[in-house]
Amino acid sequence: MDTKRHALLSSALYGILFLFFFQLIADFIEAVYAFGLLGTRIPVEVVSVILLFSPALLLLVRRGLPDRALFLLGQGILVSRVAEAMLDTRGRMIVSGLGVACFLIFLPAWLGKLGEQQEAHSGSLLSAGLAVGILLAVLLKGPGAGFDLSTDHELQGIGWLLGAVASVLLFLVCQPERMVRAVEPGALDEGASTSRTLGLALGLTSGLLMCYLAFAAPNVIARWTGESSVVVVGVMVAALSVFALLTTLVPRLATWMTCRALVTWNALFVLALVSTILAHQIRFPPDPNAYPLPEPPATVWQHLLLVLTLALFPVIVVDLRLYARDLVRARPSLRKLGLAFAVCSLFLFLVVLAQILTTVYDYVPVVGPLLRNRFWLVYLVVGAALTLPMLLVQPRGNSARLAHAERWMFPAAVAALSLAASLGWVMTAARPAAQPEGRDTVRICTYNIQQGYDEWGQKNYDGQLELLRHADADIIGLQESDTNRIAGGNADIVGYLASKLNLYSYYGPKTVPGTFGIALLSRYPIDDPRTLYLYSEGEQTAMIEAKIRVGTTILHVVVTHLGNDGPMAQQQAVLKAVAGQKNVVLMGDFNFEPDTAQYRLTTEALVDAWLQQWPWGVDGQGKRFDQRIDHIFATPGTAINDAEYITAPESDHPALVAEMELR
């Protein structure tokens, strides 16, 4: 196979494999978390986590891994990705876990194969593939407003097509008909030290981990900062395009990069990244009287830190190139690679666990509270693991250089994918229709969407979307809507719903403080929105406060989700925020029932919209809802024309809809 063809096919193959890895691990971790979220306890949940440690199996290989086995592992990645999107939560967890396991074995084994063949451009092609994989991930999330388009029931053909293309590419690159011989014991250089192999493997794994945690899903970064996803995508793809262009116009750039320069670049990136997160971290005072605590407005400094982080992020691509290149050149044995990547798998598992615990710390005794309000620490640890191994790298250029025409393939591909990704995010942004005029009523809806899962534990974005369409509300308050994190598959359910319903949206609390998500959607512009945090000894909670003008009436809208059992201190803070306001609409999942002190305190100042419509506590179908915890409260004197609990399996909570007369 000629060099040009090999470079093109290999880069395309690596791009799809990296994309599939990001998708598989996102779905795997989300599915495992879903069982914990829904209180389901099944043995396979525990067993499935072991799949993350699959590289340890390479320690059992004595005579080397046959090349045909490599081909089958690659096919395992592709088949798993195509199949898992069609399965329920349990099936998705098992199959996506198997796909992740195949990738975690394939990567070190493939590096060992490249070392055996002494591939001249292995690092460059892998790094080009990583850039392509990131851009493909961003591209597929654009049309879905943060939800991966290739996992949609009607568009899974995209995943099938990519899988089919990668299957052919894998066949052409591996040429399995010529690769049936196992590597002989003396074929590899056993001189590579275990510590250096481990360091380089850790750096490579940390680069992939950083992409999975954030940079392959720009909506995640947007939710850290409250910035528009379109802006984040624009800066990211611009930075990657400039990087690709520079490496092409100045081919000797790689040879000028000294170890000190590379460490400095990495250190600046990690410093900017952690500083960006810390800038949005909230310091929660211990005094309950200090609440509700307003979230500080974004500053110019915070915006600059974000731009700097995104501008520096292509260093991950450089790191992967150098770590992969030196691993190939060092030619460690397969057992050493297996040991190194097994340790890296443990690191990956601990990072994923720590990131999840920054939100659910209240449910994991001893260890959990240590990570409360330490979201930044996870990225500092991964950043350090990405940077420090650079001290082991020998920054020299490749012994052979690509031809002029071949070098232009990388920036051309990056430019094309960047343009497509940017257009995808811009063109699918929500476009609210013109405001309805002459309205004398407004429909309000509060809905706990349980992170997009239905009551049977199945992912159900589309079902919840249809329920909201049926409710036809003008103003919607959402709870448990914080899917912009690895526990939620790095998806954006608020962006998805807002885009499909063409509504204005405000996300509420950022994900950095570890608060369970609340959001506000509206047919009318949302004015002066802000987030206020509530006192919490357990899980962190918050409320949204905003003004929405409907005709000549200005509504003071509040959305909240209180902690377990609806703590009195939290509800007192909520009532404190709305005291003295006119035309109040207070809605959410309050976690307290009508026979509690919190409810009685609330109805001393506000009226229960559902009881205004059904004063005897029984609706038109004879249902009582005595244990209801989802409420809409309003200013006394507000006329309620209709109120209904929509009890549907699309979530574990009913949606409450009330129609109010405007005053």
C-alpha cells in the first residue's frame, strides 16, 4: 500500500474509532449511572465495571497477539457501537461496555503492532485521527442541540454507515489475510522500561479522558460557564483549524518544540482549564441565613479564561502524537503495554467515579463528601497526568516526512469538518416564534424529567418531548435536567427540548457547583434570569428567578427542586425570595406533600393552583393526588381556569399543567 493511501485510510479509520470510543464510553457510564439513579440493584451493574480493566487480559498473552485478533477486536468496537444504540438500558450497558473493553485492548495491542512494524508516521496519523474524531463528535451533536444525532431512533443509519466504512478501512489497513501469524517472543525489543511505558500510556490515556470528559462534547463546557454552545463550538473549531493550518504551513514546527515548550503549553492549558472551572465555583457559606445565595454574574475575566482554554486545547492532539510516537518507537512488549494500560484503566475508573461523586456526594458516605464542591480537582488531576509524562518524551521530528499533497489532507479534513460542525450548531439553535398577542391566559407546566429517563429506566427524550407538546405550555419549569455531564451521557436535554419546541431557555445552575439541574423554557423572552442557591447539608439545590412579560403582565417566575423531604430551611429561602413580588408563579419538585409544615407555610403566602381548580382535592377523573410533591403556587387572587396532573410513564413524576388568567 502506498504511503499516501495508507495515511488517508489510517487517519479516517482512527477518526471513526476515536469517535466510537467517545460514544461508547459515554453511553456505558450513563447506563451504569442510570441504574443507581433509578435505585435498581442488579449484579451485572457491578460486573460491567470490570470491563474497564480489560487491558489486564494482555498480561495473559505469552506469544503476542495475532494480527487477526486485532482485526476482530476492531470489528468488536464497531459492532458494539452500532448495536448498543438499538438496545434498552440494560442491553446498552452490557454491549457498550464490551465495546469499550475491545477499544481498551485494541489500542495498546495496535501500538505494539505499529512498534513491530516501526511505522514512521504512526503518531501523526493517530493524532490526526483524534482531531477528526473530536470534530465528528461535535458535528453529530450539533443537529441534535447537544444530543448525538447518530443515536436517534430515526437516524441510527448514520452510525451504521460510519461503522460500515470503518469496517472496510480496518480490513484494508490490517489486511488480515496477511496477518494470521502470532508475534514471535523475540520479535520485540524488551529494553523499554516499565516506568517509561506506564508514563507514556498514562499521558495518552489522559488525553483521551480529557476529550471524553469535555472537549468531544462542547455543550458540557457551555454548561460549566453559562456560555452559548455555539460560541464554544466556534472557538474550539477555529483553534483546531488554525493548529492544523500551522502544522501544514510550517512542517518543521514539530522539530522546534522542545520539551520545555511542550510542558509549558500543557501547563498553560491545564491552568486555564482549572481556572475557568474555579471561576464558576461557588463558595457556600455555612450560615442558613445567608441564603438564597445569588450566583455572581459572569465577568470579562471569566470569558477570557474560557477562550484561552479553548484556544490552547489542541495541545491534546500534540500530546497524543508524541506519546503514541514514543510508545511505538520504544517497542515495549505486549505484556508491558498490557500492564501499563491496565493501570491507566484504574486511573480512568477513579476519575470517572470522582467526577460523578462531585454531584452525588450525599449518597456515598465517607468518600463522597470529600469531593463536594471540588469539581475542579478532577480536571487538575487529569491535566497533571496529561502534562507530567511529557518529561519522558523525546521531542524530535519524524524520521520521514509526508509529501506536500499528503500533508494538506489533515488541514483540509479539519476545515471541512469544522465548517460542518459550526453550521450544524448554528442552524439547529432554537428559533422561538413571534410572541402570541391578545392573550388573557397563560399555561404553566412543571415537570421533573428524571434526566431524560422514563419510569421503567429507559432513555426517553422523544417521549418527554411529545408529552410537553401535548401540554402546550407557554412557560415550562424542568427539574433533574442536568444531563450535561458524564453521568448523563454528556447530552443536553434542555437544549434538545428547547430546540424541538422552539422556546427560549435558561439552564439555571451551572454544573460546576454539583447542583441537580433545573431549567426554564418559555414562548416569551426570559428577562433578568438568575440562579440562587439554597442552603444544603446534603445534595446541593437551587432556584431560578426570572421575569416573563406576557402581554402587559409581568410574571415573576420561580423554578426550584428542593432536597430530599423538602427541607424547611430551603423552602423558607424560596419564600424569602418571592416575598413582596407581584404575579408570582412558583413551581417545581418541592419534595414535600400537602400535609407537611413546609406546605402549610407556603400556602400562608401563596395559593396552590391545583387546589384552586379542585378545592375538594379530587380532579375531574376522581383522582386525589394526596401524595403529590410537584406543585405550582401563585399569588392569592390568581384565577385558575384549569389544572391537571399528567400521569404518564415518560418520567417517574407527573407533569403538572395549570392555566392562569392574566391580571
